Amino acid sequence: MPELPLARHLLRARDLADAHYDKPLDLAELARAAHVSERHFSRSFRRAYGETPYQYLLSRRLERARHLLHTTDMQVGGICLEVGFASVGSF
């Protein structure tokens, strides 16, 4: 079976971050999804998408929080927890 290119593995990890942005995700888990070491994953992800995996995950969480702030009556604290932040202070 031919090996998939790195770009395909990075896409798999990015899809994981998109689908589970509200859960605790760490670099090790994302790197495992891409089938590469954490260091190689971090460098390759940044090269491919223009931001680090952490920045990408943070962007997804903030986008979702912004949407919830505009479209729901949820409290800020509830939104923070809903999108994966540990506390209002980390929002």
C-alpha cells in the first residue's frame, strides 16, 4: 500500500482540530493523527497553513465563540467552556 503524502496527514490532523476544537487537544494527539513526531508536525503544519497548530486551534475556538456571542443568549462564561477554554480568564 503506498504511503500517503505528508500534506494528507496534516489535513487529517487539521480536520481533527476542526471537529474537536471544544475538547482538550494537545500537540501529541495532533501529531499522532498526522503520523509524525511532534516537532516535525509543528514545523510542517506551520509551513502548510501559515500558523502553528496552537494558533489554528485558538482561531477555531475564537471563531466559534464569536458566532455564539452573536447568535445566542449564552453567558460569556458558558461560551468559554463550550468552545474549549478552561476558564473565562483564558478567553
